[in-house]
Amino acid sequence: MSVTGIICEYDPLHTGHAWLMAQARAAGASAVVCAMSGNFTQRGGFAAADKLARAEMAVACGADLVLELPTVWAMSTAERFARGGVEVLTRTGVVTELLFGSESGDMAALTRCADCLDSEDLTAALAAVPEDGRTFAARRQQAVEALLGPADAVLLASPNNTLAVEYLRAIRRLKSPLTARTLRRTGAQHGEAPCGGFASASYLRQLLAAGETEQAAVYMPPAAADILRRQRAAGRLTDPRLCERAILARLRTMEPEDWRRLDGGGEGLYRRMYRAAHTGVTLADVLEAARTKRYPLARLRRMVLAAWLDLPEPPEELPYLRVLAANGVGRQLLRRMRDAGAPVLTKPADAAALGPAAQALMAVESRCTDLYVLARPDPAQTGAGQELRSVPVMR
């Protein structure tokens, strides 16, 4: 049985996402399993719709089973995001292939880049690149260019190529049996205007933020658009501005040592964030005061939200496979997973039965959801404790 895995956010799910799932079926997949980020995303933001709604979209549009990529991996660097997603799919024991889109669609070139980043030669090449205030990613790309040439190195300038390379590295590091396959993304790329009937998720989020739900729905599968409309009508789509002062309040109470814990690069960014938190009167002010060529905006946004959410480091091993949604085929896969001893979790309140690590991680997810729902415009939808009461969407 060929089972294709996809690592995703679906924020929101658009026609390009549905196309990728359809391509998995066309290539012979008997089932599609998604490892999907929860309520916060890799760019350092609130998902427009909550994870259960987005998981329902996925199952309505081609997926059979949706498992959660917990926040400590989902809202992190591309490397950590990829590692978490690959670990989710690998631990199912049923997924055989990882399928992902990339700007290049060239698996050979992506593999060369992945090999280069894991090579001993990269250390010396990176040391030869001057410390000129650019981001680590930009300096690393220059080091790869010195080793592979510009044609391969330029792949690392595109977000989906970068994620693709990190997926390949994660498969190797985890010694995962997953095979990898990529398809070239068509239509609009990240941040671009619609093209060829496709729009990027970032473009759709801009429409949703402006209240243009129907314009966004044009570029979504009808089933996903219907779920989005239902969420909007129920007052459940997020408006992060509603949480801005709560976030600022947390930032202003933090000491330099609190920021240091979140400064994964060890480059002194924590000092800039501490100063910025005490001078800015809006989140935009804080981010702009801390931003430099070295520190991209996504990294700063993740750091701010990690501070507000009080995110810990990820555990050494994923302690559970949290089910967000499934159909009949997905339920059959879950039975196979349980029979093989996979740590399947359908009721969050049962996490303690899987051990202390599972209980601790679920406590983090519960806190994240308690804060996430504060961004909903309807106060009736903002109550605490929703995570532990939630159940998967079964279709």
C-alpha cells in the first residue's frame, strides 16, 4: 500500500494545495497523510483558521488523515519545521513517500544542496564568507555557491526550495525510510499576485485580513471555501491585532535572561529584543527596532510569539501522534498504526497515559490554544480549555 505524506500548514488551503494531493493520487497513492502545523505557523503568525477547521478542509479536499505538527516544531526555523514534519510522518509507520512542492522541481539539484549543507566542506566555505551583517541564510548560500556553483546555490534563495532541502536533510538525519519526491510549483509563488488560477497562501491571508473572504474563496476548493465561510460567520477567524497589547504586556515584563533563552543563534539578538520591547508602543515598532539585515522579520516574529506563548525547546523525540481529522481510509490507517504500537492520540485529555513527555507537550499545546483563541473577534469563542475538550474531525 503506497501512502503519500505531505507536510503542510494550509493557511488557508487553496487550489495549489489540492492540486498537490491530486497529483499524489494520480501517481498511485492509495492514501494521503498530512502532518499539519497547529494554530501558529512557521512564519511566526496566527493561523487564520484554527487547526481543526484547516484539518477538516484537508480531508474534504483530498487528504485521508491529518496529524498535528506541534507548535514547538511548527513555529520554528525551516530546519526544525522540516525535522518535526518528517518525524511525524515517519513515526506513523504507514507513510512510504514524502511529496512536496518546490520552485525548481529538480530533485537532483535539491539533493546536491542537501548533501552540501551536511558536508564537512561547508564549514570551511562558510568560514571564508565575510561577516558583513547579512543573514546566516544569505552567507550560507554564498558558501554553497563556492562549492556547487551559482545554479545550485540560487535554489536556497526560494522558500519552498529551502524547505525541500531541509526535508531531504531530515530524512537522512532521522534515518527515515521515506522516499522523497518533488513537483514544481505552478502559478503564483509566495507573496505574488494570482497567476493561472492559483494564488499563494500569503496573498489569501492578505485578503482575509482585509475582510475579503469571498475574494479569497475564488482561489480555494469549494469545500474548503465553505468551511472558511462557516468559520467567519461563527466569529472564529483570527484577527491578531486583538492580541497586540497582551503580547506587548508580556514583552515588557521580560528580563534580558528571558530573551537570551529564545535567542537560538547566540548572536546577541536578545539584547536588541529587550531594548525594542521597552521602546516600541506597537508590535510593528518592536519588530522594526530589532530588525537588521542579519535578523529577518520572520525570525523576529517567531521570537516574539515564542516569548508570549512561553515555548520550550522541542523534546528529543515526538511523544505522540495527535489526530486532527480523518475519513474512512484514515481510520483504517489509524488502526494499522495502533496495532504497530504508534503513540496515536485522539483525545488530548488522554495525553498523560502516554507518559510525562506527552503530558508536558500537551500542556504546551493547551496553553498555545488558550492564547490563540483570544484573537477571535467573538468573545463567546475565546474561552479557555478548548484544547483539552477538542475531538478530531471524522468524516
